[in-house]
Amino acid sequence: MSTKSEIPEDLKYAKSHEWARIEADGTVTVGISDHAQKALGDLVYVELPEIGQELEVGAECAVVESVKAASDVFSPANGKVIKINEALVDEPELVNKSPYRDGWLFKMQPDKDDSGLNELFSAAKYQVILDNED
Amino acid sequence: MSKKTPLYAKHLQANAKMVDFHGWLMPLHYGSQLTEHHQVRRDAGVFDVSHMTVLDLSGQRAREFLRYLLANDVAKLKEAGQALYSCMLNERGKVLDDLIVYQQTETQFRMVCNAATRDKVSNWIKKQAKNFGVRIQDSLHYAMLAIQGPTARDKTLPCLPPELQSAALGLKPFHSCWSEQWFVARTGYTGEDGFEVILPVPQAQSFWDNLLLAGIKPIGLAARDTLRLEAGMRLYGTDLDENHSPLESGLEWTVAWTPPNREFIGRDALEEQRQRREHSIMVGLILNDKRGVLRGHQTVYLENREEGQITSGTFSPTLGMSIGLARVPPEVHEQVTVAIRNKQLTAKVVKPPFVRHGKACIDIEPA
């Protein structure tokens, strides 16, 4: 795409293009980056994890499918799913329209020790990763 | 190095995402594949199809040659300008390409073939034509645009050269008209009404600009694929190939068996296959299940036996569910199971097309 991808400063990013927002209460909201949604194109289907499901950092935990192709989403942390974005079942396009707000995928409670969150990249580092991909 | 069509700069201007498509740099989309898809179903869109192969055949025996070369019979073409869809087969009865042939005069025919098969097909035809004294011109000096959608013809007409406008207005479906350098056909690959226009390269950019000014939007290859699949049209290299005959690809209707004494390349092999009736067939599938999308190469199961394969699959923007084409054994099926990731999902067997002229052609039960 010719338009530059948005990369909010307050989020953490995985190399596989997920973002994580560490909330004030210690929970983590997860989604896919603006770059990822642009690369996929119009989403038509989102498969979310189940509430209570234990996630392992780097393991497949959701699927986002566009008209073009399906793509796995990898967990950015170790922990447990506490909430999923039900709105995406009927409106998967929210991920395209608002990847960092209305298009979030799920919330998780990260493990107390060894959550893996420290391994995620800052916005600036994620930008470098994207620059090197192009 | 990928080839560029005469409209390359125009695609960049329209913010296209460009991709390599069989050696050509082509627009995949201009922002949203879905929006472009709906634009064609509801209004009008223009596709740059200048990568397609345009072959001009001429000679006293041109008609006789085409009756030998093609599985459909150009004897069906009764008047100047008429068009015919056909497969071109090898001696084994398998599909080398699918194409549209337009009769211009008794001794002159224009063929539009696929981009991916350009060299193979043009060499094959030249080899077969030797004994017929038919001249074949593979012209790269043209641009080709397809303008498709319910308002496509109305919006395109004023953009055509004045001397062609009344002829183009009067065109029946699957007919064409032309001037010295322009060629206009009422054909397409979307299931909508519209034109396909072949024109000289120097005029391509201004024609494109005029179409956009007329309110026609540029459409990329991604939407072209969802539109053609909704229309039940085969894509060469995906649904059709050199390993399968037209009978195995749901295209028996394009094979002219009569007159029985017409010899065409592949006929003997095809007759034999037709008599045995053991060959696989192609069916349409709909998946009314939000948990997945049919995709090419997924395995199709019948009563838990691995039985076939999806050749093309996508999410249908018009129907709001997944559709596909699959090659399966010749028994009659009502439904099949498709393996999608770790799930076995049930798909209903239907007869394509799925969508024509903006409307669903199949019964869809609510999910």
C-alpha cells in the first residue's frame, strides 16, 4: 500500500504483527496492526479463542480471514483469555476500519511471572521491522 | 522484469497495489477489493486487461482451420461480429486454453486468449495453422479494457469514437463491432452486462481518463476473481488445465459434438472419455457457515472418503458467504464435507452460476 501504516506509541508489537495494550488493571488487549490488516485486505471472518483458554506466547490463538486469504494470529503473551470481541463475528470489517480500537480481538490476563510481554517491541522498533520488510 | 501495460501510470495514479501476474505488473486493488466488487455489481467498473493475448487470424481457410482447432464450432457464427466461447484442446482432449473467438469477416477472426498461456498458445496455433495457410498476428500494439456493470454500457458509449457509438449501442450480447482501429464487444468475465474494448495504445490513457470522468471506477484483479467466480466462470490454470478435459471441468456445453464428422483436435480422446462416463465432474459449492472460507486445494470428502478438490474458492461479497468450484467423482451429490483447518464443514452442491446481473441464482437457506 502506498499509504503509511499507523503505529500508536502506547502499544507493544510482535514481529508477527499483533499489538498488545497493557491496561491499567494489568490485563492485556490484543489485536492485529494496521499494517497487518492492510496486507490482508477486507476481512470476512474472524475465529477467536475461547474464554478461559490458556495461551502460550507465539502460539496460534486466532484466525483472521480476508476475501484473499486466511492468516493465523499468534499470542503476544502467556496467559488466559478473559474476554473476546463478539462484535467481530458479524462485523469482521471492524478490524479493517479500526484495528487499534473497535477491531480488538481478545483480552487476556497475562501470567504473573514469565508473561513474555517484555519481549514485545516498542512502536519505534516495530516501525524499523516494517521498513525492513518493504 | 515484469511487463507493464499502457495504463501502468494510470494505476499508480489511482493508488493501485501492483502485483506480478504471469509476468505482467497488474493492479490487485485500488484500496478495497470488496468495494470494487460491489461497484461492478451495482454500477460500473473498468478493468485493464491489456495483458490478455489478442490474436488475429486471416486467410481463405481461416474458418476451416478454427473448426479444426477449437472444441466449439465456429460454424455456429452466422453473422459478422458474432462471438463464441471455446476451449482449445491438445490431442489428449485436455484444455490448452479457453478463449473467445469473434468472427469479423468470412476470412478474418479475432481471438482473445489468456495472458498466462501467451507463448504456449501462440506457438501451438502457429504450428497447427501451417497446413491451412492461415496468417496469425499476435499483436502487442493494443490496449484492452473491460467495462462491466449494470450502467457500464450507458456510461461507456459517449467515451467511444463517434463513428462507433451507434453500432456499439445496438450490439446484442456476445456480438462485436469495430472501426479501423477500435474493437468493441458486448462480452465480459463478471456476469454483468458491459463491453470489452480493444484499442490502439496511444489512445488508451485518454480513454481510461474519460471512463473515470464518466463515473466508472477502476477495478483490480482481486475483484475480477471474486466476480468471475460468482458468475461461475472458469479461470485457466486454476479450474482448467492440461490435465483435465472440458468434461472434467463442467464445460461439456462448450463442446460441439455435432456434426459428428467434424474433426477437431482432441475429439477422439474426448469421445472415448464421454462414452465411458467415468470422468470426474465440476460442481459449485456454497458454504453457509461463518467458520471458514472455501479455498483452492482444500480436500472434498464424500462419506468420509477423500474424493475431490476445490479448484477455486472465495468469500462471495454478493451472497455474503463462501462459494467455490470443486472437481469430484461423477455420482450425484447433494452435499459434501470440506476440510478447513481443523474442521469438517458441510457445503451444499449447487449448479453455477452463483450470481448473474447482480442477483443470486441459487437458493440460499439462512445460516
